[in-house]
Amino acid sequence: MEEDNNNGQQRWEPLTTYTWNTGIENQPPCPNYQPDDGGTKRVGCPKN
Amino acid sequence: MYLSSYIININIGNSNLLVNGINGHVDLISSYIAKLLQNKDFKKINRNILNRLINRHYIFNNIKEEEIIYKKTEKDVYYQLVNDKKRSIIINFSEACNLNCVYCTSKKRRKNKRMSIEHVDKIFEFIKKFYKRFRFNKNIILFGGEPLMEKNSSLFNYLLKKILNTKFKLFIISNGVSINKYIDVIKENKEKIARFQITLDGPPEIHDKKRYGLNYTKTFDLILNNIIELLKLKIPITLRSNMEDSSFYHLHKLVKILENKKIDRNKYLKPYLALIHTYHLKGTSNPITQPVKYIKKFRKQSEKHPELLIYKEKNLYQYPETFLMNVINKRRNIPRITPCNTAGAKVFVFASDNKIYACESSVDIKEFVLGEYFPRIKWDKNNVKKWKNRCSTKMRKCKRCPLVFICGGGCSLDAYEKNKSIMKPICDGGIENLKEFVKLNKDRILKLINK
């Protein structure tokens, strides 16, 4: 918390320390349902 | 100097939370500074603090600087959206259902057309063809209509055979009334069932008024018995309870019934509270417009009935509230320019009319068609392009909103139902709702910040 030395009326505190433009959030296909793995585990082609 | 137009300034006790909609920063400032900012009285702000606010892009030298930072974020996020390879597969065997629930999203588009075995083959040809280009979610979602109608049994059995030697599993969104007819096949293939989602909207006197069908006038007991049978097989279930005014005050009675059946704390049962507040749920008597007021109701009710806490309050949060609580709990946020994976064309819904749709509840709406998979694959390039652009940064109304990278622009199907266009956002007063949320959680938030 950074404070003004004179009267303490001026205070500032950062609550975040990151910049966020680093990825797309994994989302379920629709927020109406919540898959067990949060929709994050993916696989490729079926073997057959 | 120029005060960013992407700031949300929210009073909390003697302080204010500053939310920066361009870069996701949140800062706590004294209300005195908040007032100086509001009045653009920058000269009175302590120089050190002013420099901090400039560094964190609350204040720019001019509007051009803000545009540059906005465009950079927009470009980065959109690039990641269109280059993301993850896709989900949803199969609607049919839009037909054995129930006729009051708030159903699909019933007005209900048809008795059903897939054939050949359709299922074609879905797997599609997966094979695109397995290098896309990364498919391992859980194939079965939706509909009701996927476990008795008439679908040969399709269901065939699908299970198709995924037998693969990593795919099924996530089945079922109304639960006919699971007993499938219990043997589920038992034999239980390693292929990832999860069920089944709905109970309250105790029988509430649930049965909302979820019934021609041949099923009372469904509560039947569904509950089927849930118990699935739990005996240790199959995970999301127990969804749809809440609106008329049902909210009865939910504890449902929990009591679960307690009596000794399943309320079953580790395979995950209760999930959902608000009925979307435009496409036309059947609801009273769609919810201020979600925060239901958080208040839930809290008040759970003080009276602590058993309600098997449900999580956070299920009632909208995206801005989730964003803020992530910050307060020191969890990382990532920008959100789409409300779900449907927007961005990341979901392929295979329907019985040979088409691939963008959203599982949109079958029969032309604007939602991404292409065809039967008899051969054919993309609707215009629609695919449109769906890739269905994000907040491409919608005029959202571009100047401080929540542009937080709320995602609202449900596309709601947008279509309300505006007959997916390219208009659905705006449910996100900023006002967030302010109400902070007011409601003032003590909790301040305590967490000071921890």
C-alpha cells in the first residue's frame, strides 16, 4: 500500500501483478454444463 | 492527460476498486483519489501514485495511446481465438424428447427426425479427417432432444461400439426418466461414460410442475431412482437445479430428500445451481434480470438451511463477478471475448438433419449452420467466418464497454432470439451488476484483500 505522507488520504494498492493477454480461457462448450475436466483434456483421432 | 474510458470505478467502504478493462488490472485506491480521477483533477494526485496509475494504463497522455493499447490486446486475443485448435463434439441423435419441460430451449424446434447408423459413421469419418487440424475434447457430449429415449437405443449402442477402442468418452445430458431402460448397457460400458448431467428442479411439488411429458406426468421419483442407480455404479453426475423465483425457496426440501436417501454427500454427485435468465428460455414465467439478487437470496436461504451449501454460490456468478473474485483470491484471469466455445466456431453439433451447427440448442436455425457432414462434408464458409467473428471485440456496442475483455458479449442464441442477429450483444447490465456484487460482498472482499 502506497500512501501520501501528508494526510493519508491518498492510498493506492495494486491487486494484480500480471498482464493478461497470454491465452484464451478453456471454456466448456456452453456454460450451461460443466464437463468434469473443465473441457481442457483433448484427444486426437479414434483408433478404429 | 486522458482518463481511460475502460475503467470501472467501484466504491468499497473508504476505498474504491479500479478495474482496468483493457489489461485486466485491478487496483485499490482511496475514495479521495477515486474522486480526483472522476473529476479528472490529476494535478492533485500524489506524483508517485499518479505515475503508478499511468504505468498501469488507467491514465494515458492522449486518446491515441489508449487506442494503441486496446488494439494490441484485441489483436493478441483474437489471434489466439482463431488459432486455437480445441474443438468439442456434440451429438444430437434427434431433437425429439419424452418430456415437454416448461422452459425447454429446443421444444419449438422439435422434430421426430432421427439419425441413422450411417450418420454416426459419418461423424467418425469427420473426426478422422480433421484429427490433425483440430484437437477434439475427449468427452463427446450427447444432447438432443433426450439422448436416452428408448428409440435411440440402437444408435447409443452403436456409438458405444465406435468409441470402444478410442480415448473418447460420453458426457450425457439426460432428463433422467429413461435411464433405467439403459442401465445394463451403462453398467457394461461404464468406463466409457464420463459423466451424466441430470436435472432436479426442487422437491416433487416443484419439479413435477416444470419437468413432465405426455407419458410422464410425475417424473421426480423416477429420476431420483435413476440417479441412485447410477451412483451405485459410481458414475459421476452433475445434478443441475434450475432456479427462478418460484422454485428458489423450496430448494432445501430437495436437499433434505437427498439427505434421506444418503446421497447428498456422495462424492460422485456434484450439485450445480443454474439461473434461468436467458432470452431463449421463453417458457419461464419470470426470467432473471439481476443475477446478484439471487446470490443474496441464496445466502439468506442457506443461513436458514445450511444443507443448501451442497450447492456452490459461485454457480450464480456471471463472468464479471468471477473475474473479480479471481483477482481477490489471487487467481489468474485470462481475457474473454466469447461467452462460450460456440462463439468462435469451436463446437461442432452433429444433428439428424445432416447439418453441423454451432450451438446444441440451435438446430434448425439457418444462421447457426456451420456446414454438412452427411452424405459428405461441406462447410458453409460464410457462416463459419461469421461465427469466428462472434466475439465482443467485433461488436460495436461492446467495443467501448469496459467489460469488452471480461464478459464475452452474451449468449449467441439469446442474441439471435432477441435481435434476430448473433452479431448484436446481449447485455444484462454487467457493470451495475458487478457494483451490486461488490456492495453485497464488501466485508468479504476487504478481508481477503487485507489477508
